[in-house]
Amino acid sequence: VDIHRDSCTMAGGGSEPSVGPGGRILSACAGSAAVAMTVTPLDVAKVKMQALRPLKPCGAESVNSCPNGACRYVNRECAYFFCSNGITEHRFHKKDKHWRHVFDVKRGKNGPPGVVRTLRNIYAEAGVPGLYAGLPVTMVIAVPANVLYFATYESFRDKLQSCMTGSFGKHVVSPFIAGGIGRAVAVTACAPLEVVRTRVQAGRPAGTPNADASTPNSGVGRGIWQAITNILRYEGPLALFKGLESTLWRDVPFSAGYWLGVEAIRSSLLRKGWFKDNKHQAPLVAVIASCSAGAIASWATTPFDVVKTRRQIEVVSKESNVAPALGLRKTLLKVSKEEGVRALFVGATPRVGRVAPACGIMLGTYELTKQLLRRGEPNAE
């Protein structure tokens, strides 16, 4: 039985037909939608809870002082913030109309309420749309990113396996390399979309010297094409890939370790006969393997996430009195030397708690959709 023939096809062995490129694209779209629908309300609640905390200074003199134009922490005095569903992360402006109900808050003395109460408050204030703030915008980037990610991984994995001999090369080296390449391609390809989307959403005439980021919707009418033109004219092509380096340092090692773990864990589960009598063996094994591999990989790569966060809130403006941001490697060494290795794993628990379920939902839905597509084919038994 060749369980590595059709990426993540875990039931029935190599005799099962591939769903083809169209089926893989549809399956990736279904997985992206499932993750977004499940995780987005929790992240919106997180943003709301952070907004209720007392404001803390960002350290940047202006919005443009932030390397990526945003702060990881919502309760800092920065116009932008990050929102993540565990698979992809996106920048938003705090004055965006879709997030207005989240930031129009009165801070109490007792701090923010719990998650459940926060979700209830959001629903009472803005209904179901309030729980899914920013969802349409994030899906525009999350769906193509995941489609490209899965398609690239499967293509490179299959190609590498066909060129390698031996179990180690096929089942260890191939998924490790293909996982890293797949994530690098997806992140790099979608980086300009994220930069342009943020500029258009914020109403910021991209790159113009007198840009005013305090009017987030004033520049939407300028269009995506004008935003791209202004970025290229005033900031150069590299501005379309702002923050890409630190993202690659975090996501590529994670993806390589994640797919290595998925392949190893699913192989072990299938050999032990898990869910062998269940018609949904593939998606069930996928959920367990993906959650487990996602938890391990996210914990192991937490130092890269910590460094990425540090760089996002450091000041790089030449007009600032704060020293420019260090390189990724130097920041990693500086943090470990001055604060200890433990500081590199700050936030590991909440990161694992967010990423692991998201990975399980994504891959489980991906497998389930492929299984349903195979059953729907005319020649399927």
C-alpha cells in the first residue's frame, strides 16, 4: 500500500484514483472556508478582549514606524493590528468599518470579560456579521494561498518521491523539502496581495509622502492598480514584499516540520489499523495526524514567531530615537543572550492552542472533500 501516492489520501491505499487538480483546488477551498468559519469568531473575540485592556505605547512614533505597519498586540497605540486564524494572518486598520464594533469600547476597571461573554456581547452588538469581521477580505487571500500551498506541496512531494529510492528519502526527505517549498511559494506569491490590500483598505495612497493613515476608507476608490503603481513609484518593487523575510523564517520551518510529522503520524496510525472499518478513515486520520504535527511544529518554531513579533513592533524609522531593527538571526541571539532561552518560547501555549486545531480542521476538511469528490465520479464504486 502506497499511502504517499496522493497527498494526504490515507484510506484505501494507492489504488484510489486521484481527484485531479480541480478536485484538489476545490478541496483546499473547502478547507480554507471551514477554518475561517470555525476560528474567526474566536480571533475576533481575542481582538475585542485586547481592545478592552488599557492602552500601551507601541514604541513607534507613527504608523509608518512599524516595520510591517502593524502591531501584534491590539491594545497598543498603533493604527494597525494583526488577526490570525491559525493558518494565515492579515493586517487590518482599527478604523475599518467591519471592525468598528470591536474598537468602540469602554474599558472597565475589572479588565476584559471571558471569551464566552465576549462572544455574546459581540453578537448582541453586531449580530452574526460582527462575529465574522473581516472574513470576506481575509478569504480573498487565504483561499488562493492555501490552494497554492497544497498544490505546490503535492507536486513537489510526488516529484521528489519519484526520484528517490528507499523509505527515508520517500517518506522523510520528500515531505520535509516539499513542505518548506510549498509554504515559501505560497507566502511569497501572496505577500504583494496582502500589502496592497492593507493599503487600499486603509485608504492610504500607497507610498505617497503625505499619506494619511487616519482615514482608512478614503482611498478605496483609487483601486488596486493605482495602489500598486504608487507603491512601485514611491517605494520600489521590494515594498510589495515588506516583512516577507521574517514570515518565511517562521513559516517555512513550520511547514517542513509539519508535513514531515503528518506523513509519519498518518503512516503509523494506518499501520496500527486506526478507523480501518470506518468509511471516513482518511479524514479522521488526517485530523489526528494534522493536529499532532501542527502542535509539535508550532511549538518548535515559536522562537521564530517571537522574533517576528519583536521585529514587527520595533522602530525602523530614521526619524525615531530608537535603534533600527536588528536582523532576524541577530535578534534571535540577542533575545536568548539577554533574556534567556525561555523568552524565545513566550506565547507557545496559545500559539499551539490556535494552530493545532486549525491544522486539523484544514486537512480533515481537505481529505473529506476529496473523498466525496471521488465518490461522486461516474466510475466510482
